Amino acid sequence: MVAFPEVSKIQYEGPDSKNPLAFRYYNPDEVVEGKTMKEHLRFSCAFWHTMRMNGADPFGAPTMLRPWDDGSDSIENAQKRVRVFFEFLEKTGLQYYAFHDRDVAPEGKTFAESCKNLDEVVKIFKEESERTGITMLWGTANLFGNPRFMHGAATSCNADAFAYAAAQVKKALEVSMELKAQGYTFWGGREGYQCIWNTNMKRETEHLAAFMHMAVDYAKEIGFTGQFYFEPKPKEPTKHQYDFDCAACINFLRAYGLDKDVKMNIETNHATLAGHNVEHEMEYAASQGFLGSVDANAGDMLLGWDTDQFPTDVYMTTKMMYVLLKYGGFTTGGLNFDAKVRRESFEPLDLFYAHIGGMDAFAKGLKNAAAMRASGEFDALLKERYASWDSGVGAEIEAGKHTFKTLFDYMMNKGEITPNASGRQELVENMFNRFMF
């Protein structure tokens, strides 16, 4: 079966191309700062959005009726989806994929049946991965969809829900290892609370830490060497998520001794919901040594929920790529398109337009960021602004040579200070625009 007969493999045609089924900026073999675009960007496709989203929302029925999908929960239909998925990956040139366990295989009447169903579908993933060379970026488990997780999974007040989640993650780790995944993501869909009066926060966060330690220990036991990621997710669906932003997650990892084993998987739209922008989250995580992987999407400033739109804002992608290049790029992570086409974009062809646009936006952002770095202008401005720390009392403070007492004496002698450098925000923003236009 060919699901997309009207589409050939998407090719790079250059910035002047008017072909909507071609790349204008993403040239996988083009070298930027010593690596190809393909090596820098490490694009991944999210199975849940690409193959399972049907366009339904709280106000309307499904709109995306896929010709290859009969809508059933049969193993045969699930396996067919996988083959269609790999046709899509091959034609778009996406190198990696990610999935939740329940995205790809139907849930059974018992946990044992669910595991058996997953094994049957993973066989096809393995066949297609070996045929194409397209591999798994990271795996994860759906610990939020079933009513058993209404109170959370690792943080549930129900010990059996914790046990079920642990069993599910054990199986998901084994599947991730079988598919040679480069990582595994803890995605806390309901790890939070709504009401302080019925919540033991200390107990719940300790349970979450114990759960993650169990996962790390089991991975070592079976020889899974993929990187673990913790994905910050504020506000949705609970009012107070324990994994609110990078600062909260990194504090949690350090407090419970998980900081050597787990890095961040940062989602653009989640950063927005936390009141940050994505470059802030990436910079914070990277400066602390925790930048792992990125879920590439975008939100809508006029909508207050996780809209998971495709990223087409080159201003945003340039800022993201600047941070990524600054800290040496990805090692095990990548840019996973955790994004879905809009409800009104219901034809299969729209999946191609969406991914092409996102890939081009990041490729252009990468080139912009590399040009900014090559100019040296931004580094020079930073050096000038922080010059007082490179010599004199600033250098002495950074070297640990001062105390409050010695600085008191220093100021008694100096008397007063004067501002030593303008912030020059407007100049910097103008400089940035110069590289964008």
C-alpha cells in the first residue's frame, strides 16, 4: 500500500523555489559550523500527532479521516499505521521518531494483553527501522490518558496506580531498548495537583523521585544506555504541576539525587505556558548542564492552552539555534516535532506542508545563528558589558578572594560607583534584525 502516491521524496530546491513540496532552506548535507544540517538538527516526528490526532476538539467531532485507517482498535490497523508512518518519514527525510506506548498499540482488557498488543506492533517498527535506517529518538509511556491515572501516576494517591505505571514504564523501557532508542522521556501528564487541602505534596514528590530512581535502576539492569529526559509541563492539566519549568525540574533532580542521570526535554509551548520563552528555558538548562532534547512546536499567544502548532517563526528558531550552537549542539537529543496540523487542515497532504515548514524554519534559524556567531558582534558586546568582572575587584570576587568585610572596606575607600556600561538593548535588537533580514 502506498499512502501518499502524489508525494515523492522531498528535495532541497533553494530559497527561490515556489514548490510547496520542496525545502527552501533545509539542505541536509550543507555544512554549518563543521557539521551538516542533518547532524545539527536531528529532526524527529511524533507518532501521536502525525498518526493519531483526528481533529476532534471539545467543540467538534473528528475531521481527519485518514484513508489508510479504518478507525478500529485492531492489531492489523495499528500495524498498517506504522507502515504508513515510515512512508511519511522516508518521503520527508525525517531521521527519527518518538511515540508513547499507547499511541502505537491498542490497550487490552488486562495489562498482559496490552503488553502483547505492543509487542505485535513493535515487530513492525523494528522491521521498518531496519529497512530504512530511521531510528527512535526517545520513547515514553502514556501515564495520563486512562482513568486509572486520574490522580496522577507516580504521584497518585492510589498505590496501585503507581504500581501499574511502574509496570508500564518497565515495558516501555524494554521496547525503547529493542528499537535502539537514544533516550527515554518522563512526561508527567498529570503529575501535579488541583487542591492543596487534599494533597500531601511532600509525599507525592518523594514518590515521583522514587519512581524515577526505579526507572534509572532498571535501565542499568537491562543495559539500556539511552539518555533519560524530564519534560517540564506547566498548568495542563493540573493547576500545579510538579514539573512546572526547567528551574523546578532541575531543583527536583538535584534534591533527589537524579541530576547525574536525567536531562531536560524542553517543549516550546510548555515554556510559553510557564511564562517563559523557549530560548530562556534552553539557556537555563544548558547553563546548568541539563540541556538534552527539544520538542519543536509553538503556541498561540491569543490562546491559553497547549496548542502544539508547527514552528514557523524564524525569529524564534534563530534564538533557539543560537543557544544550541553556543553550548555545542545535541548529543543524544534532537528536534522532535511535537506538533499537530490544525483541525481545519484535514487532508493527508497537510502533514507534509507542516513538517516541511518546520524543518525549513529551523534550517534558516540555524544559518542565521551561525552567521551571528561568526560575526563576533554579540560576544564583543557581552564582553564589553561585563568587562568590570575581567579585572580588578570583579576578577578578585570571582576568584573567591573577597568577603563582605573586605568589600565593605573597598567601598569605604571608593566612596561611590557609576554605571559602567549601557544595556544597549535597542542596539542589540537592531543587530539581531540585521541578521534576520
